[in-house]
Amino acid sequence: MSRKKIITIVGARPQIIKASAISRAIGLFFKEEIEEIIVHTGQHYDQNMSQIFFEELGIPKPSYNINVGSGRHGQQTAKMIDGIEEILIKEKPDSVILYGDTNSTIAGALAASKIHIPIVHIEAGLRSFNKKMPEEINRIACDHMSSLLFSPTKQGIKNLQKEGFKLKQEGKATMDAPNMYHCGDIMLDNSMYFGERENRGNQLLTSLKLEANKYILCTIHRDSNTDIELNLIGILEALLSCQEETQMKIVLPLHPRTRGKIEQLRDQNFVNLFINNPNIIILPPAGFNDIITLEKNTKLIITDSGGLQKEAYFFEKPCVILREQTEWVEIVDNGNAILTGADNAKIKNAISLLLAKNDFTYPTLFGDGKAGKFICSKILSDL
């Protein structure tokens, strides 16, 4: 019996990390049944933003790199569609795996669906209900082109049902009659696996002069926070105020683009005050092992990243979400996180509330850490 050939398409760091769980599951349980080919679109093209993740996560190097680089949404997506289609025609895979909601996701979906290659969408059903977010458009469109949809949460399944998807299907899955499953979160697989393997935490904390549970971890990267000066200043002022009031250091791994936006602010006195503050530790983008270490040992996470919101929950850390909406409504509803947007007063209030709270609970919302194995088994049985 010949192996099923799947093409995994990644382009952004979170997708590379998620892909490691599927690659690991194939290697451990399905290497005689599944052949995986990895395509990197080059959406994140910096060495620190991409290649390091393949190396430290033990993922096979991509067989193809489209090297699309940065650009306008339409320009970037068009280049990806062209490059992906060429690869799909050459390789003739049995299915394509797509992750999340980036331009790489929508490009892969359009390229595959047009030439009738079944799409497997991991992280299906997530909705912010804000179509001004490019990610919302990408994830909705991808869901409706997919044959297999894997939702990390029960809420994701409910969202799909409201859009007309049926929970149970008979026979093989197709784009017209897709199958959907609540499989748990693929990132929980990784957080559990790499959290257990992580063994350089003390070294990292020592090098940064940090004490466990005595610092705050923050990440900022969304356009709505970085490209609107008022929003960016509001967040940075809240961080300065938080640091002064709590006397805890703030660790801030910065995407190069975000750092550039900070340095370009008109009030250069404020920029210098922030960047030169000895208690605000600005780092280059952190590798996955390092970010896991920082998450496991922090007191509080402040972020606009969807991934870090969940990882905060996985490691039982409270989280301030620098967005107006979140796809991960469960952690907000359960009291583990607070939505603030870029509002300075809301951010400061949320920090105070979460640091004072001591009755957090962490029910099992995101599965059992075996989503990768489940997904692979359904690819074999349903397509």
C-alpha cells in the first residue's frame, strides 16, 4: 500500500511551531502510511523569525521555499498562490495541510481548491467576529474550502455549525461535504512536549537576571497596535506605569518591525525613556524553547498574540490581551484573561486585577495534548 502524500504549508513562526506536532506524530505513529512534504512560503523570511524554529523544533527542512518576503496583502498572497500552485501540480499530493489564518493559509486554500486537492484546516472554526481583521477573512474563507476541519475548541465547532457545517457526515470527506472534529489544540501538544524537554531555563533566566514569577512577559506585533501611534504609545505608557508600580522587570521580545515603529515615534524623549529603561528588557524575537521558558516562569503575560494567549492558559498564567476581541473566548469567560485593546487605563486596570487575583481555575478546554495523532488518523480514514 502506497503512502498518502501530504503537503504542509507554513509561512509564519506560529505555523512552523504547529507543524512540528504533525511532523512528530507522523514520525512516531504514521511514517509507513504518510509522506509529508513541507513548503515554506517565506512570509517570515528573517533567520531569527523562521529557520531557527525548524532547527530547534526538529522539523525536516522545507522541500520548497517560495521566498515571497513582505509586501501588500494582495501582492504577497498572489505570489504565494502562483508558487504553491506550481508545487502542487508537480507533487500531486493527496491533501494539503493549512494552519490558522495567515496569508499563507488563504493562498494555500485558493491554490489547492482550484485544482481539487483536499484541504485539511487545523484551527478551524475560530472567529473574532471582526472582519476588519485580515485574519478573520482568511480563516473563514479557508474553512469553506476545506474537506477536513479540526477545531481546537467546542466553541469553534459551534461557530462552524452556525455557518452551515454539519457535525456528522457519511462517507469520505469532500469540499462539498466536509467532516469537522473537535480535536483539542495542536499547540497544547507542543507546549507539553517542549515544556518537559526544556532544560535551559535557569541558564536563560540567569543571563537576563530574572527571578521566576518576578517579571512580566509582553509581546506586541499586530498592525492595530503598532501602526497607530496613539495605540502604540498607550500600550508603552501602560508598560512603564506597570513596571514602576509593581517593581517587576518587563521582558519584551520584539519583532523587528515593532521595534522600528517604536523608534519612529515622534516623541523621541519618550522613545529614549522607554528603550533605555533598565527594567524593560528588550530582546530580539525569541526561539520557541526560549519563549516557553519565559512563559513558564513569568508572573503575568501581556500580549496581542493569539498563540501566547493560549500558552498563558497552558502554563496557568494570567493574561492581558491587547485586543478588542479574541478567538479564545473561553479563557476570558473563565476569568483567566482580560481584553483591553490598546486603552491605557484598561491595560493598567487589567494588570492590577489579574495580579491581585488568586482564585484562578484551569479546566480542560484545549484537549489532552494528542491532537496531532488524532488529526493524522482522520486524514488516513476520511480522505
